[in-house]
Amino acid sequence: MKYFYIAVAILLAACSTKVSTKTPEDKDLLSAIKKLDRDPSNTELKNTVATLYNNAAKSHLDKIEVYNTLTETERWDKIIREYETLRNLSETVSNSAVVTKLINPPTYINELQAAKQRAAKEYYDLGISYLNIGDKESSRNAYRAFKKVLGFVPGYNDANQQLSIAYQNSIVKVVINPVRDNTLFYNSMGWNNFGNNFNNDYFQRSLVNDLGGTYNKSLPALFYTDWDVRRNNVTPDWAVDLTWNSLNIPQPTTSQYTRTVSKQIEIGRDTSGKPSYQTVYATLYIERRSFTASGDMDVTITDLSNGKNITSNRYSDQYTWQEESATYTGDARALANRENSMLNNRNYRVPRKEDILNELSRRIYPQIKNRIANVVSL
């Protein structure tokens, strides 16, 4: 459990490095520099810019002092982030022709590099400790630790080699089980074996194939169907369970409405050749049939070695179908192509339930495939 919390801390630290660290003091300084660049004669700002810089630098140095009292490895992410901000402030000052004549701040380059070296050592040691544990989760945590090492100090020690070892040890065997139907919709329609091109087994096999199967080169995972696992006597590390939680495929509803259309048509020309027009009208009596189907699929990924739930998500989508047919009264010349299409649309076919289910499956499928790929990624 101790290593799990450390791993979470690593991930949070990795995400936090992308967050802006501008303090109010930074913003005051940067605003003053911009104003001085536009108006170098601003005496008031010239007299205060040094104080503004000192305040900004102090806000980051105070944070570094606090972080240095911590013991967890991820403190280095925070310390390095503060030194990088200090370096950026120094560069901003040096890039201003006006301000660089007024103050000469330290670059913090040496402090930044020293912090990166110390961070690399601690993350390297952490990675080795994870590798020594030897299970899949620890190997994945080791991989992330060595990635941090190389991010701070490229080529550090033998971190590249250890990273490769951690990656190989991190590869998980994932069994993707057939879709279960908690709604009993499939069974009630007899679609498990026919009639549905995107049926439960097909959904499963498509995920295995599209994620790379056992020949995958882009993800640290090998994917199997439950049948593959039994046939090849494979012991999977993780299991993906897919469950239709709800399926709502309603009968179409019918509504009617009218619409009047008009068009100007040429009815002749005068002696000078100038055309004359007449406005003609038609009233359409439109019948609309429509429905909106929806489905929710639950995806659960479980670590089979300890029964731990790695992730659980629900994915939802909708499919809307609509057709319109019409009759009319009035002058046919007022009708455009769209109206004529509705007049000829008397024998439209309502989608079969299996067609609707195919469409819902296709819409949800990419979300699930991407989620599985994201979870197995390092």
C-alpha cells in the first residue's frame, strides 16, 4: 500500500508540472515589464521594478524552502518547477532592454541543474526499489520513475536500461470478455448467434484485434479473448468486463404538421422581352416518424492477481432516426426537390432493432477502445 500511494504521488506530480506557477507577485512584475517596454520613460515603474522582482523571487524561494523540508520524492517536481519559474523570470528581465539596465537577477541555472541531479538520483533509487518488488504494478511504477529520471537528466546512470527492463516487466496480459447483457435485450431477441453484425462476441473480438492482440507493438499489453485464454492456456493479469447496463429502443412516434411553400415562376414575357412572374402556392401535409434510441455500457478493468478494481466507467450514446413523408394540395410548381422527396417517401423502412443496436455499438465502441488503451498505457 505504501508504494501505491507513492505511485499516485508520482502521477500527481507529473500532472502538476503542467500547471502555471505564476504568483500574484509574478503577474505584477510581468505587467510592469510590459508597461516599461511600451513606455521606457515611466519613472514610477523604474523605481519599483526592482522591488517587484524581489517580491516575485521571494514568493518562489519561500516555496522551495518549504518543499525542502518534505521527504517524499515528488517534492523535487515542485522544487524544480519553482526554479524553472525563477529562471524564466530572469530571462524575461534580461529580454527587456529597459529593465535589464535596472536589475541583474541571478539565473538560477546552477540551482536548477543541481535540483535535477538530486531528483534523478531519488527517482532512480525509487525505480530500483519498485523493480525489486517484481509484480506488474510495481514494474509499471518503476517505469514511471525511470521516465522521470530521464526527463530530469537524460542518460542518467543506466536509467535507459532499467527503463527497458521495467517496460518488459510491465507488459500485462489482458483478457477481454464477451459483452454481458444485463437488460436481457439480446437474449429476448435471439441475437447472440445471428441477426446482429455487432453482437457480443464480435464486439469483444474487434476490441482484441484493434488493440493489437498478441502482436501489439504500441502498448505494454497483450490482448486475448476468453476463448484465446482457454485455448492457449494463458494466465491473464487483467480482465476487461463489458456490460450493457441499459438499452432503450423505443417504437417510432408519429406526428403531423403542415407547411406552406411558394415559388415565383415565369409566366411570360412582354413585347420587350421582360419576364413576368406569378407566385404559386402549395400546402404540404407532413407525417414525421422518429425515435431516439440510447444505450449505456459499463466497462470494468480488474487486476486478477489481487481482485483490485483498476477502473470502472460507463459509456453512453444515442441514435436518432427520423423520416418524413407528405401529401400536398395546391400548385405542384411550388414544390422544390426536398418537398418532392417527401412526396415520394411513402415506403420508407423503419430500422430493425438489430440495426439500431449495431449503430449504438459502433458509436460507443471507439470510446471503450480508447479507454482500454489509456488504462494499459504507461
